[in-house]
Amino acid sequence: MTSASIVRLANIGCLILVVLLGLPLRAGAQDRRLGGHFGAVFPLVERAGGQTTTIGDDFKIGFPTGITVKLDSAWAFDLELVPVIQNDPLFTSLTVHPGIIHSLPNAFAAGVRMAFDVNQPSWGFTPLLNRAFPVPGHQYAYFLEGVVPIRFQAKPSGGNRTSVGFAVHIGVGF
């Protein structure tokens, strides 16, 4: 996938967000609202090309920032941008991460995000499981989320490979 294709897909995601934000609220749809989140994500392990890399081998940290449109009491559309910093070699990247989230009982949520790594020959999807910890008397909650990034990548030497990882995302949602 070329950089132009990734940018085009990111633009489509932004267009979808604008359309959703522009939808009129129906009478009785009080639970439709705009929200967001900010946090830190720590990739703990990744398997790609027959090699396993852990956080001890290659430290990375991401700072997911998202805008959420809650469609009803159970479903939400979430557009997340994730800048990532890698320490050695020093490298920064950006992932455009639109997705859908479904509320589950007991403050859990599950979802899936598409993933478009800007200026990299990499795309994929990310299943997630989230647990919120509401703060009594406030309009925000802390959360802990497990994510399984699955990426389809072009190798510099030619051909393709798939990477599968596990990461922990912590943050605050509002």
C-alpha cells in the first residue's frame, strides 16, 4: 500500500467522522454524544517474520488520542491517531486508527480498529478489549485496554510479512 493510498484512506475516515458529527440528533437520543480519550500504549511483544521482539528488546511507546462519536447506548465510532516513539534506532511514526467499539456489561467494551501506518508500507487491524474504571461524580473514567495489532507489511527486500503483537493501553476517557 502506497503512502498516497494510506493518506486517501485516512481522508475517508475523517470524512466519515465529519458526516457522523453532522447527523442531527433524533428526539429521545440523549445518549448520543461526543467524547474522546488520551493515553499511553506499550507494545509488549510482537512476532513478525519468524522473529519475536519484546519490550525489553525494543522499547516503544505510543500516545493514542481519539475522538469518539457514541451512536447509541451500545455502539461508538472512534477515530484514533497514535504517534509512536521508538528509542533505538530513534524513529517516530503515526498510525491512523478508525474503529468501532461495542459496550459490554460491567464496564467492558470490545471493538476492532483498522490501522493505516502513515508513510510506511503497513496496514492492518487491531482487535481490542477495554475495561473502564469510572470516577464517581465525574464525567471521565480511567481505562485499561488490551490490543492485538495485526499488520500486513511489505518487506524492504521484497515480498510481504504479517506481524502480530500484544500491547497494553492505559488512559483516560471522557
